[in-house]
Amino acid sequence: MSETLALYIHWPFCVSKCPYCDFNSHVRDAVDQDAWRAALIADLRHEAALLPGRTVTSIFFGGGTPSLMPPATVAAVIAEATASWGLADDCEITLEANPNSVEVAAFADLAAAGVNRVSVGVQSFDADVLAFLGRAHSEDEARRAIAVAQEHFPRVSFDLIYARPGQTLAAWEGELSDALGFGTGHLSLYQLTIEPGTRFWALAARGELVIPDGDAAADLFDATQAMTRAAGLPRYEVSNHARRGEESRHNLSYWRYGEYAGVGPGAHGRRLAQATERHRKPENFIAAVTRNGHGLKVESDLPAHERATEAMLMGLRLSEGVDLARIEARCGLGREAFVDAGAATRLARQGLMVADGDRLRVTDAGILLLDSILSEVVKTH
């Protein structure tokens, strides 16, 4: 059986830049679609040459706004991945989409191109909140986008942002109840965070933007867990909820520290015990592909201990936790090199972790303290 691989494709372009977004997204007046299709395929072929004999279990088109990609480009990338590696019979092919009408009109063609899962960036169903978040779609467009997606794709997810300035518990419970009513098998529910370099960061620094404090955010989080569990979509990662079997297989590859190839501007990868990163700026990426046949900016070896640490930091985000024996086998290290057993025992006594043989996981009570738990239990040096 060939070793599996996840494939990430980054489309860097957006119609506008949202004030909370720190992703690698760019606004351009025009995009040379033929040049971009050729560049993405060349970049993919470079990875394929380094990773022969793999089977691709998931492809994820992220961004940016991948729903702005011509469906023909999506189809060409999928065809190239199929020719280069071969896709698993149940390969999950996800594309992130905005709810704008012009992009929703392409859903049928995207499905025909091979996309079988879509993640819709709804963020809110409230017009005032959408304006605050800088979103270019309306509440009606958001609702229609989900309905149309459910017509064309076997699996649909959408995102909401909560813990916004002034948001009450009752208002969020109403909004989440509305969202659960669509019956999708997956929801991504993110608390608003203020990221450095964003417009929201500048507003917060001037005291013009205040998000809920820790206690209020914790109450919102707890309500979220109770409601999603009751609806049959329990949390399987800090911010991601799914019906059993509807978890994002692609993101599970990341969190379980599987190998993945990253293609396109700013894309990161983990393969062959190396960390890879592409040039972020679209023009620099295209120039690199033209010059070198690939868009790589960084390709660095990851020492065994760093790989083990990354696997711990990623895996403990999951409700299932980490398999310590698997990390030992993959990195060639004993667990004492990357786990503070004393801290794990102490945290377990406090009800914040569970240690069960090779399995170590953070409890529901501990998940709100995840950052401090990670700093205690994961040996980073």
C-alpha cells in the first residue's frame, strides 16, 4: 500500500481584504488565468517528482478566495494530481467559497470539476455584523449559498465568527440555532481574534474595538459545545464540529501530523522530514516558478524533536488527542523527549487531561486552557 499524502492548493486572490484577516490574500485588478493555471501545475509537478508513489487522500483549495478560480483551473489541478499520484477512491476534494452570488453561480461547474466538499465563508447572518466584518455578501446571499451548496456537493460546511464586540449569550445561541437548522454535517465556529497587522488590530490598539473578556468568551464557548453536541455535531477540534464521519479529512491530516504538500503562493508543507514554504506575494511566486520550475522559498530539514513537538502541538487540539506511540515511531524518539510526564499526571489529576496508555488528550474542561496546557506538557527543548 502506498503512503498517503494530503495536497493543499493556495489561491491568493480576493475581491477585498477583510479587516480581521491575516491570511495570505491579495486584491488585484486583473489575474492572468492561463499563467496562474500553468504556474500551479508546474509547482504541483515539482512536489510530485519528490514524492513518487503516493496516494492523495485529500485536496484542499484554500485562500484567498478559491471560488474565484475558474472551474477549468480547478479541474486541471485535480487532473494533474490524479496523473501524478492517483487519488484515493474516497478522496475528499474541498474548496473554500464565499457566498457572493457570482461565485455561487459556479457551484455546479465546480462540482463537475471534481469538488465534492465545499466550505462556505458565511461568518454571520446579520447584516450589521457582515458590514462590521467587511464581508461583501448579504444575509440572503449567505442563506442561498448554503442551500445551493447542499444541492451540488455531497458534503457542506460553513464558518461563523462569534465572541464579537457586544455579542450577548442569548444572541449567539439564537444565531447558532439558526445555523444548526441548515443540517450541514460540519461547522467551523471561530471566536473573533485580533491578529497583528490587521485593521482590527489597529482599532483595538486605539481602544476602538473591544472583544468579550475571558469569562464572557468562556460562557459563549460552553454554550457552543452544549448546542452542537445536542445537535449531533460535537467538537472534534478546538473550533470544528462535525457529525460522525463528516470531519474534514484534510484538516485531520494536519492535526494528526500526516505528510502534506503545499502548492501555490505562501503555501506551507510538511514532507520528507522537511518544512516547506512558497513565496507569499503572487508576483514573486510566479517569478520563482518561471525561474526555477517551482515556487519554493523555504525548504528546511526538521530535526526529530521539532517534528515530535509539532505533532504534539497539533494533535492535542483534537478531541481524540495524540497517539504517543505513533509519534515515537515516526520521529524515532522516546516520549520522554517530548512529553513532560509529571505535568501530564498533574493535569490529569486536575481533570484537564486524560492519559490512557499511549493516548493523551485534553478534556472539555481543559480545552479553554489549551495554550497553557501545551506549554506545560510539551517539551520544546
